[in-house]
Amino acid sequence: MTYTLPEPLPDTAIALRVEAEDWRAAVRSVGSALEASGCTDASYSERMIALVEEYGPYIVIAPGLAMAHARPGPDVHASGLAVVTLATPMPFGHAHNDPVSVVIGLAATEADSHVASVAALANVFNDESMVPALAAARDAVEVRQLLSGGASAHDAETDADGSDAAPRSDLS
Amino acid sequence: MPTAPTPPHVLTYPELVKIIAICGAGIGTSEILRVNAVRALGRLDIDAEVTASDVASVAAAAADAQVILTSAELVSRIGATNADVVVIDNYFDLDEITAKLEIAVG
């Protein structure tokens, strides 16, 4: 099977070519998008920043891509995600994957409630052309098109090897 | 895809391999890593239990794990462990994950 994102992202969860002066501003931008789309309060941005301050820029999990997130908490009203692209690629201090051009923000109401969305993201971003394609996206429609099928359409090898069916079964 | 020949050393592994993917909060990047580790293990034809956790609870979660997958920044937070700690640079690079898991599990 192939995971798909549960619903299209609202326009409020997407901000393109944002001018950010540093990595904190970039994370705050995606926090603002999560807030604007009704997922979180403003304090969630600071918690996402605090996680990086505590553990380092490990959220930069692939070239050009940061996946900002924090633990579930009272400032999370709904699980969801947001997408921010940066006008200028921004170093986060990661040894391999800097600079960052796309920041995904993740929020979860419970520790495992958005796992299906995250698994869907894994599908989408296993296509290595996805980060540059998102970074170049001109509007929210293009972002939604990319996230909803761009990768699975191209990534025939991943889809054909049958291993996609396994991730859910070992949770129970 | 066609089934690759299973490396002979994998066949001698006595039990289900237990692998844990670690991130700072246990909900985001570790889940990405977990999903792609399962895919990589599928390529290698290795049966394994793969879970996601956060660094704060890794000591308990990884007590009987053979392999911990994480990023370089978190290695120093893992503490003493008998597991092989495998650093993944690109969480979406199935070739990298497959190659490193093949070494760690083999």
C-alpha cells in the first residue's frame, strides 16, 4: 500500500518564499502556519525551537529539508502539518544537510496520533526531487499537488517493492 | 522488485532483530526513520521489529535492541548501550539506510 496524506493542506498551512533571518525565524514561520491553520498556539513555535536548542539541528533530516516538531502538549489543538519554503536557503548548523530550503512543521495531539501522516511524508520525500520541487513551488496549489502524489507517481521502485505494507503491522 | 539473494550471514541470526529509531521528541523524525528502516529491511529480506522512540526514554526502549538508528547530533545523548548506534545522514536515502543496516545487522 501507499500512504497518502489524510487531507489537502489549507492555504493557511502553506507559506512560500519566506524571508527568514535565521533558523529560529524559519521555525517560527512554520509555527505561524501551524497556528494559522488551527493546529497550535504560538507557544508551539518556541517549543520547536527549544527542541533544536536542546538536541541540535537533528531536525534537518535530508538535504535542504528541516522537519520541525515538538512533543504533544496543551498548545496543540489538532494534529497537522505546515509547509514553509525559504526565499534564501538557511543554514541550521547541520553537518550534511544544510542549507535548508523547505521547513515542514509537524504537530500532534498525542504521541502516535499523526503517525500515518508522517509515514505519508516518508513516501513523499523518498523522491529526492521533492525538496527542490517544493522549494520552487509558486503557489499553494502546486504544493498540494506535489504532496498529494508527486512522489508516489515517480518513485516506482519504492512502491513496487512491497515493503510499504510492513510499517503499520509491527506497531500492534 | 526481484528478491535479492539473502546474504548468508543473515540466515545465522538467531532471533528477530530489534531496531529503534530515535529522535528528540519521538513523534516526528524518528517515525520517518522507522518507516524507511522497515523499507530498507524489506530490501535486505531481514525480519525485524522496528520502533520509534525519543532520546529521553531510549535507555528503557533500547535495553534489548541490537541497533539504534539516529542522527549524529543525538548520539551523545544515547548513553551507554550494547546496541550498535548507526548514524543516518539522509533519512530519505534508502540506499544509505540499507547499506548501513546491512553492516549493522549482518
